[in-house]
Amino acid sequence: MTPAARIQAAAELIDRIVAGEAAEKALTTWGRTSRFAGSKDRAAVRDHVFDVLRMWRSTAVKGGGEHGRARMLGLLRLRGIDPDTLFDGKGHAPAPLTEAERAAGRMPDGADAWDLPDWLADRFRSDLGEAAGPTALALRERAPVFLRVNTLKCALAAARDRLAAEGVETAPHTLSPTALEVLSCARGLVRTGAFTDGWVELQDAASQAVVDLIPPEGAGRVLDFCAGGGGKTLALAARLPGAALFAHDADPGRMSDLPQRAARAGAKVTVTRQPEGAFDLVIADVPCSGSGAWRRAPEGKWRLTEDRLTDLQSIQADILATCASFVAPGGCLAYATCSVLAAENEAQVARFLAERPGWRRGPSRQFLPSDGGDGFFVCCLISGRA
């Protein structure tokens, strides 16, 4: 496919998304039915579609319309690319621009420039203050790719050297002593020996920093209550090699490959459907808006509603209450979200502590995309029960 044909394919896929089809479904169906598209074509088209999803409002404003062609036109203009070099009608390229298209479009401002729904733009202003604008703008860009070096098997320098020998350039990152930012060949990572031998795992740097912040003292029995795919579970296993580590999730299917990944990493993890007994450390990385990770899943910011946010807060409070019952006296409950919204973060912590006078607040931090990774929040809640 030519670069112009990729633009046309992305525009057609965006039209399907505008009509209500999920982006991943549209891309998967297109990839299966477009035998002419090679792996580089599919990757390029996917990048175009996700760039538009991250910049849904500003591309429409700059392109002068809501449909796929206008949004791709807007994306090119925002990127400083002359649309006439791609909208030339040759082969499978988009048709040349009309005079009306040339005249349409303006520079986005306000919530359009931030690429947020109006109600979320208001939340960002009230919750983040001066950081609202930089955070919103950061979420319009592609996320970096990070690796976590598995210290059960190697040191960071050794992992970096091995990756370099396999053609993958990396750099250490200040958010975590185990984090490497991938600078080249990100799409070939899973085929490297460093990955298949369990030396490195794909994990955002801020997600690693969340685990780094949790106090390790006295953590003999550890429960990852909302384990999901197991990224933080394996990070905990490397940080607490002597601990008995248990992983649980309300949807056990999400942990289906965790035993295999743990074996590859040289970690011992017990997957449990029903946790039993008391734990010195419980981590609850709860379901949330995902607002801190909208660079990776940009549809989320357009699908989130105020009612859904309220529902999520109720779910989070229930999970916190359940997890508190598993914490041993003097133990730690690490509450975490990949959200930048106060309603899911500080407000939940304040409610929890107000209802449980015997508990106290330990280390906490709000990570923002401006720190280099995704947006995360973590607060360690210490049990004072005798």
C-alpha cells in the first residue's frame, strides 16, 4: 500500500467507528479481509486510526467535518503535512480536495484543543489545576513503550546490553530503577531472547513506580486482588522474592496466561479464585476510568459518561471494603488506579479513612503523563487493628 492508500483505508475505518463500531473490531475485520495489506501497512493504518481517536475533536475541527475523510485531513493539517501530497486521487489514494474542503477547518481551542468531552475538560480543570492542560495535551500523543527488567533473572545493564545485541535500543527512565524506555524496534520485542527468556516484561514505567512505592517491610503474604493480566503481580514477585504471592481477579480469564508468564519470569505465584486468611500486603489496582492511560486506549475518553464514573466509584469503594478485610493487623492495603480524576483517587481514600478511624495513610503519589509514563495513583493505607 502507498502512504496515500493507507490514509484512505484509515478514513474508511474511521467512518465505521463514527457509525458505532468498536475500533479494535473494525481494525481486526479490515486486517482479515484486506489480504493485500502487509504487516507494515496494517501497523500504519492502525497508527492513523488511533492518532485520530486520541485527537477526535481537534481533527474534526481542523478538517471541517465529522467523517473519516475530514478527520484524516484534519490530522494531516495538525501534523503540518501538506494534504495535497496524499489527497491526489491516484490509485487507491483519497480524491483531491474540493474547494469547500480547502476553505473548511479552523484551529481548535478550548475542549476541542484538549480533545476531551466538555464535562471531562471541566473535571481536569478542577482536579488538576495548572497540570490540566499539559495532561490533556499529553493524552493526545502516542504513549512510549516501556519494559520492566526482571531482577529475578538479571540486572538492568545486562538486560539493556542483551536487547542492544538483538537490535532493540533502550534507555533507563527516572520513574523506576527497573524501567527501560524502548527507543527502536518496539514491534519486534516479543521475538527477542531477552523477552522469551523472561529477562524483561512489557510494563509502563509509572505502573512499575506504583509497585516501587509500596513499603516492602514485613510483606510475608501478599495478595494482588485485581491482578488482571498480572503485570503488577510479577513486579511484586521480583521486588519481594521471599514472599508468598497470591493473584486473584473477579474475571479469572484475565489471568489465564499468568502461570506461564510467571514460569518464564522465574517467579512463584499462586492463582486463587477465593483468597483465604490474612495478608501483610494487599494491592487493589481497581477498575477505573483508565483516564491516565487514554494514550493507549483513546476510545475510553469518548465512551466514559458521568453515570459510568459514578458506577465505577461504587465498585471501587466495594473493592476497598473487601480488601480491607484481608489485611493483617499493621498490614498495608495499596489502593491504585490508572486514573487522573480526583473522584477515583483522593476522594476514595478520604472516604475510606473517614469510615475506618483505625487506619492511617502511608506513602502515596499521583503520577501524570508529564512524568513520562501513564497517569497512575497509589495510596498505601495502613491497618491499625490490634
